[in-house]
Amino acid sequence: MPQAVVGKKYGIKQMENAIKRVKDIEISVPIVYGTISFWLGKKADELHSHKWTVYVRSAANEDLCVVIKKVVFQLHPSFNNPTRVVEAAPFELNESGWGEFEIGITVFFHGDVGEKPLELFHHLKLYPVDESGPQSTKKPVVMEAYDEIVFNEPPEAFFARLRNYPAAVVSSHTASGTVHLSAAVSTECMNEKRSGDTKDHPLGQWFLKHSEADELSSIAAARQQVQSQIMKLKQDLDVLETEVLQLKSSARA
């Protein structure tokens, strides 16, 4: 079963420079990073049991070139050229192998963003959680994480480009409260939009749908499940303690 991993919002640390910034403005860009892996079945061998794709995409499948300049994927040292650089959207990498490992992901922003690169890590998952069941060459193992890149008081030039980006949430923080500003269709990267977005991606049918509300709901459900497990463990412990007391009492008798 595909699994969504709940992430946190990344407040990007601002670089120390003299860039003019837009006061009381916050831009949030929801992203998803993850892997999709397929078992090769009869085509598999000892070194290549699965083919997989690692990627960074917009949660709304828009073109991220307006924000991201390049993405560097750091693979396991056993791969040839383990440091892979992708300089155009879609920011993804296709490979094959037999083992699971942690992939380092470094996201570099355009110069006018005025922010340092963002470091992410993702565990490549090749086998389903329920490993007792048969593997399928048609149904992949999907592992994704949802996050929001938050730009506080963005540079003026960057804000001018991004304020109408359809996948960005622009908020104004004033003394009277926070106001979410509307977004229109962006003209930025219009020439690359068809190839850069992931709306018609070959793996699009396997992409998970994410939203902040869904993530909060997932957290609440997980907490409830944990609480239920804790209660059951406490009940089991009470039963064991009662049995121990009974045994001690019988032994004394």
C-alpha cells in the first residue's frame, strides 16, 4: 500500500546579505519528495531486482522551475557517479538496484531567492510493508513525504516572480492578522511549463494526494492508534502483575 509520510514545514534560513525584502509577507510552496519502485519480476537479477524513481515535485504538480534551480541526489556509494545533478524540471532521477538506502536530496534555489540550499533525506523503499504477500510488477511501492518550503520576507525580485505562481500560498502578516492573498496563473517559465510540471507524468497515477488538512488528519489518526496501543499494553501489564502476585502468594502458601 502506498504510504504518505507526514513532514514538517521547512522555514528556510535566510542568507546574510543586503537583499531588499518584502516586509510582513510569507510565501509557502508545498512540495512532495519521494520514491516509486517497481519489482522487475522475471527480468530481475542479483544486482537489479527493482527499478525506481526518486523525485521532488510540487504538491499541486506545477512546474517548480520558478523556485528551484537544481536538485542534487546523493545515492549510495556503490552506484557509479553517486552524486547526480538534475538542473531542469521535472527534478527526478531513474535508477535500478537491489537494496534500500537513504537518499540525500539537496535543493538549490535561484539566485534572487536569497536562501541557502535545503537539505532533505528520503529512505528508498523497495519492498511493501507487508512483505509476506507476493510482489507485483504492476503495482509499485510508493513512499512520499509532504512539506512546505516557507520563505519569510522574500526578496522583492523573487516575490514579484512568485506572487502569482499557482502553487504558492502568499500570506500577509499584519497587526490585524494574517491574510492569504489570491494567486493567478503565472507567466514565469511558461515556455518550460509543459515539460516541467508533473500533471501528465508517466507515474502520475501513483502520486499520492497531499494537503495540510490531510496531514493533520493523519497525525490525529496515528496518535489515536498509539493511545489505543498504550491502553492495551497497560491492560496486559496489569494482567501480568496480577498473575505474578498470585504466583508469589501460591509459592508462600
